Amino acid sequence: MTTRRRVLAAAAGALAAVSLLAACGQDASGGADDGATGTVTYFTFSAAPDHLKDLDAIKAEFEKQNPGITVQVQTAAYDDYFTKLQTAIAGGTAPDTFELNYENFVTYARAGALLPLDERAKADQDYDANRLYPKAREAFQFKGKLYAVPSTFSDVVLFYNKKLFDAAGVAHPTADWTWADERAAAEKLTNKAKGVYGDYQPVTFHEFYKALAQNGGSFLSEDGKKATFNDAKGLEAAQWLLSKPGTVQPTVAEIGGKADYDTALFTSGKLAMWHNGIWQISKLAGTAGLDFDIVTEPGNTRKANAVFMNATAVSAKTKKATAAWKWARFLGSSQKAVETRLGSNWELPAVSDQAAFDSYLKKTPPANRKAVFDALADIALPPVLDAQQSKMQDIVTQALEKAASGQATPQQALDDAAAAVTALIK
Amino acid sequence: MSRKILRYLALTLGAVAMLGPFAWMLITSLTGDPQLARVDAPLLPDPPTIEPYGRLGEAFPFWRFAANSVGVAVVSTLLQLFTSATAAYAFSRLRFRGSGAVFVLYLATMMIPMQVIIVPLFIEMRHLGLVDSYAGLLLPTIVSSFGVFMLRQAFLALPMELDEAAYVDGAGHLRVFAQVLLPLVAPALATFAVFAFMSSWNAFLWPLVIAQTEAHMTLPVGLSLLQGRYSTAWNVVMAGSTMSVLPILALYVFAQRYVVRGITFTGIKS
Amino acid sequence: MTEPRTATTAAPTARANAPTPRVRRSGAARRRLRTAVAAAGFLAPSLLLLLGFWIGPMLGTAWVSLQDWNLIGVPTFVGLDNYTELLGDAEFHAALGHTLAYLAGYLPLVLVCGLAVALLLDAKLPAMTLYRATFFLPVISSWVAVSLLWKWLLNPADGLVNRILGALGVPGPGWWTDPDWAMPSVVLASVWKDVGFVAVILLAGLQAIPRDLLEAAALDGAGWWRKLRSITLPMISPSLFFVTVISLINGFQVFDQVWVMTEGGPGGASSVVVEQIVNNAFSYGRVGYASAMSIVLFAVILLVTLAQLRLQRRWVHYE
């Protein structure tokens, strides 16, 4: 008897849980407002662990300029960020404002999780759209509407160790270099007896889509319905990446799972060329005895540079829309935010503010700091598949791994991956 | 005699291998940034530095998070001991209809990955108003099917004659449970207490999503903040890991006092 | 024999709810009722918590498995679509295969090694607490630390293991960089980390064996192997049964070590079920599909566990 009653109780409990679940996502009290006061929550992946104080400084200035609004910052590591954000949104407790990167932005905009910002922008006299970097503003539009305020960007350049180049008698890389130049130099610079490697470029989706663009190829067909990265140009791009480990670059086995091995190689003066993001500059500039410079990455048939962009979105469910908008705008374009980011070598502010960048450009090393901005002339943004972005990236990275570990030929691996990506598009 | 030597030899060999990760953690945590940044650096820190430990507090309020972890783990362990021991008694000592089925129901809760459970659980917590609270942090962790199962096995190893003798003396279930049987499963209780503490102390995913403000965050959540998107200060991470291993180790050594050969009941056995 | 008294204080709520018998019942029936009431009381704390915070959400997961949902939008009911898709999902089937392969390697190794360590540690000798603590160190260390160490030990180029193999004239494999050796690498690291866990549980069981039993056997001239077979193993069979069931349940849900050691690679060669669940739920925007995978995994584990519960009658000896 007791068992039966207990089973009933279990069923009742379960029913309650299920109805709770069904009820979620239905209370649509979006974009409500209680004036520009109160506490605004902000969730970010880019502050911890190195820039928490810088974010605090921006927050303090914002609160000073906007009496009545307090910002409550929540941080998470990038790897955990989206798990926490998605669970919070699913549970109806989304933060008022949160950081999104370009690749993930569309998914959130399409799902209706973001507040459209055009009207807020129009009503705000302090907002100057032209102050934001135009390509970033474009990137965070969905169906022609602005859904997030661009905040930062970084690009990928070629770092090189001047001492190693000079010692090997190889001319320093220039912006006119092609893959062939890089290859020839890398071979001359590699000296395994001394543990010196000529080049380092990860074999991943992000490097592949960019190499493909540098080779004049296209990831998707023009109508966006089919993956086309398995053509001759794609194969050449994949082979370009795959040809490095074991010849001019340490293999996965040689790296042996050591964390941040490429960084350690470069800071130890054992790596001549390194494809990496400008976020490495501050660390490298502080490394004693390291003489390095940067240049835009070599292309094959054309130049193409990877750019990472982040923005601040406002939750569609926020009850502090005005205050949230103000904070998002402040993070993106305020003088304080721009100065703080540049001064602390955080990611670069996504603004068109030449005066602010001037002082940034004067700082050395690297001497050729302007390469950071030269790269923006030929941007190759990653292809974006609405809801299936991460899946697509994993498919491509896995295909490259299969080719690298000999489970498939590069052509086979690319063909399989292209078929899988095409199936994702539907 | 030689048998004793063999035993020590085998144990020492094993122990050396087992020391690996801890030694590695400790060594990394005592290595300075410049040495860590070099591929050709010697294995041992030269010179050793405790500076990474000082940097623990930079990314998050270390002591606040540690206090939360201690509080949550202690409360959770005590309650897990209570809820597990009582249930284990029912499953091992009381014959009731559906006992087997209910026990399987208990086991079933261990068979679904936590990663998918957190979504409905979080939604439930939100409706209960327990997001970002100690109650929300604790409630799902104060019951342990693992503990119920483990203690049930320990109870089952005790002869029924013990209970019967107590009943003859006029004892009720509560007294048989608390005064007769519980002391006899002390080794299992002590062992489970270590596991219960460890699972609460190391829990990451649930605290990550349920705690929204620093007031309710725990050490593993704080340590995760040390991992940057592009690079990680491994010496600081390992300093934090070393610090967080020590309390469990201390508890384990303390619990060993109770994992000793218990009273022999052969006399009672018929 | 006196009748057991009802636990009056143990189950106040359950007792209040129980109907007061008007008619005089037979002694046996009353005893059954009292036992049931006591059982309800003893089970109530854990059962209520389990129902509220585990079984409820599990049913929630079952419900989600019928949805197409990315967590950030509105869920769409799709019936059994997620399950029919699973039938044809080669990646999922491969992951299930890898998980079984992991179990096949992990389970026997961890049980045998754990038992051996427990037997070694079960001695009244000096410094045993120190040894016990040492064997427990890997259990409490984080997987991040353990995996970095093991990737270093199993480094195909110059790792310690391959150096030793090389000295013995055996060419070392590519370990976690080789698709065929990635899973064995994970198994090795897992066994090594969990040996202490198994040993600690078995040790608690070993401590409960009455010394005089073993001494009596020794007097009868029983050797080491006979004592192990006919006394030790049967006596600790409840503990052995417990670690087997637990290790199997946990082994099916292997994830952390794969995630930090190989990320399922190279090229998906060590991808496991829970890794696919996590990816689909939080990365690919398919929490409904991930939930369906979880339910399937749950069903598999439940079946295996039920079989174990049935089989235990053959080899587990309770008092």
C-alpha cells in the first residue's frame, strides 16, 4: 500500500516538474522599463582572469556618470560561459546584458533572446553610430536591425622572432609575403637540433576557413546552401596547414599535451613565426630578451585576415531596458572604455577613433603595430551557420584531425566534412 | 618476514606512482612565471616561489569562496550521512513490499548524466525562488544514492541476530538503528563521509549555474575563473588545486581512525 | 521472541497519516504494517529529496527529449523524432561503442588493481595510514592535473612510458595521438586515478572480516590463495558488488577524462556518449536531442544494473 502511495507521490512530483518546464519560456515580459535606474546585471567571458580591474574601472566611471544605476558584474571562463548563459536563459533568469561573440550572435538573435536596439539608439541623443567601427556594427545586425552593441575586436597576425631571422640570415617577413615565402623561410629557420621551429599554426577550423580565403576559395556556395570547401582550393588550404607539423612545426606528439606550448616556444626564443592573435602582444612585450615584431599574415592568391568580434547584447526579457542599453553603449564606445582597453592591452575597442588609436600605435614593441589595423583591410569573417555553428566548426576541426592522424586522406576527410556540413544547412 | 618486506616493496612502488599528480601540482604551483614560459626550463622550480599562491586572490575573493565551500561541504556531508544511513537501514533491515523496486528507483538517479539534469533542475529552482541561494546550492546534494547503497551493503554485512537481541531487550527500530547498528558500520560511515565531502567540495557544474553572485560561489567555480580564453597561468591554477586538495586529504587521514577492524561478532553468530 | 516495537519517534509524520486500525488485526498483519510505517519514516528524508530534486528533473529530461529546443528559444514538440534520429546517428553509435570499449578495459583493471591495493593495505603495520593517504591522492586530485601529467607520461615522443618500453626493446605506441591508442590511454589514466577509490571501499570491507576466521583457516593449513578464495572474497562480496555496480554506472558516464585528455579525438576516435550529450546540449543548441541520448544511456545502464542485481544472488554473500 505504501509503495503504491509513494509511486503516486512520485508521479505527482514529476508532473509538477514537467509543468514547470512547460511554463518556462512563455512569460514574455520583454523590454520592460522602470526608468534608467536600478541594478543592471552584466555577464562576460572576456574579463577574468586578467582584466577584472579594468572592467571595474569602466563600471565605476559608468556609475559615476549615471547616478541611480549600478552594474553587477558576473564572470565565467569562456569554456563555461555559454553553459551558464544558456541555462540562465532557459530558466528565465537571463542577465540584463551579456557578452556575445560574432559566431554565436545570430543564434541568440534568431531565437528572440535579444532586445532589438535601433529604437533605443534613436532615442538616445548621446549615441553616435558613426563612432562604432562600421564592419562591427554590420556584424551585429540581424535582418537589418542592430541587436548588440559592438565592444571589442582582435585580429590574427604573424608574430616573428627577429633574432632567429637575423641569425639564420633570412629577410624579415613583409606584408607582401605569400605562402611560398613563408614556407621557404620556415624551412631555413627550423633547426631541430637546437629545438628551434620555423612556424606554428594550429590545424583547426578557424585557421582553415582563413587559409581557404587566402587561397581564393569559398567555404559555402554563393546561395549558402552547400559546403564547397572540399574543392581544389580547399584541399590546397588543408594541405598547407597539414604540411607544417612534423616539418617546420612540432607535431601533436612532440608537443605532448603540454599546455600553451606554442606560447612557451615563442617566449623561449625557439619559434621563428607564430600565427596568433594580437591578445598575445602584452605578454610578449613583457618578456625579457624577446625581440619580436608582427606583420599581416601571408596570403596565397590573396590576403585574408581573421577577426574576432565581441559585443554587448541586451536580454529580450530585461526589465531595465533603458539602463541596460546605456551600459551596453558605454562599454562599446565611451571614452573611458576605449582608453581602458587600449591602456591595458585588452582586446581593442570597436570604435573608429583615430585619436585614441594614435597613442596605441606609438607603443612598442612591436614596431610595426600598425599591422593590427592593416589587417582590417582584408577581413575574412568565419562562415556562420545559424543554429549549427559549433557543430560545423567541430566537423571541420575533426576532419582535419582525421587527415592529420592518417585516418583519412585530406580529400576524403574534406569530402565527408563537406557532406556533413551541407546536411546541416538543410 | 620476507613477506612483510615484499608488501612494503609493492606498496612503495605503487605509492611513488601515485604521488605523481600531487607532486606535479605542487611543483607547478611553486614555479614562477618566467620559468613557466620557457620550454627549456628545468623540471624543478629554480628558485621555488610561493608567489602564485599570492595571486589566487586576484581573480576572485579566495577566502570568501573557500568559506562558502567549507560551509556547504560540511552541511552537505552531515545531511548526506543522515539521509543515507536512515534509508540504508530501511533497505537492509525492514521487510516491506516494493522494497526492491524503491531501491532500484534510488539507484536510477545515478544513471542519468548530471549535465542534462541541470536544465530542468535549474528551472525548478527558479520557480522555487532558490536561484543564487545556499538552499539552491545544497538541496540537490544532501541526498546520495551512492551513500544509501554503500551503507546498505555495510548494514547487510551485520548479522540479524544483533537486531533480534536488541528487540528482546525491548529496543525499537530507532534504538536498533542508532545505538546498535550505526556504531558497527563506523568504517563505512567514515569512508562515505570522505566521499560525501569530496563530492560536495569538488562539485562544479551545479554551483556554476545556480550561484549568480560571489556571495554563493564556491572554490571550484573560482578556480575555473583562472582559466583564460587564450592562455592560462597554470602555476596559479595549480596553487589553487593544491590548496583545495589539502582539506580532503586531512579529512581522509582523520577518517582513517574509524576505518579500523571493528568489533568481531563471531560470538553472536550461531 | 518479543515482537519488535514500532519506531514511534522515527516516523511521526508517517504514523500520523497511517489509518488507526479499528478492528483487531492479526499479529502478523500488525507487524507488517508497523514495519511499513517504520520503513516510510526511515526512507522519507532521502526519498522526498530524491523525488524533488532528481527524479522530478529526470522526468523533466524525458519531457525535453520530446522537444526541439536550443535552450534560448521556445521549445517545439517533436514527439519521438529525436529518438528515431538517434537510430541512424553513426556518431552516436560510435560513441556508444567507444564507451563500451572503455568499460571493457577499465572495469576489470580497476577492480583487480583496487583489490590488490586493498589487500596490500590491509595490514596492521607501521606507516599504513601514510600509504593509504598516498593511494588516495589521485582520487582527490583534479582531472586537469591528472590528465596533464598523464599526457606527459604517455608522450609518444619522449614520455617516460615510451622511454621505458624503448629500453626494453618494445617500440612505444602513439598513445593519445594515435586513434587506436587514444582510448587505452584514457583507460590507463582512469584506472590509475580510481584504484584508490576502489581500494578504500574494499578496505572498509576487509576490516570487517573477523581475524579469527582467517587465523582458523591458517591453522587448517590453508594457503594464501585458498584463504582469498574461500574466506576473503566471499566475506567482502557485498563491498565488491557495490564497487562493481558503482564503477559500471560511473564508467558508462565517462566524460571528464576524455574531455581533458583527448577531447574525443583524434578525429573522434575516443568520443564517448556523455561528450556527445554535453556538446549537443550546450554547444550545438540541441538539448532535446541530448536529452534523448541521456534517456537511452539511462535505459542501457538500468538494464545492466538490473542484470547485476539479479546475478548477485549467485556470488554475493550477506550475513
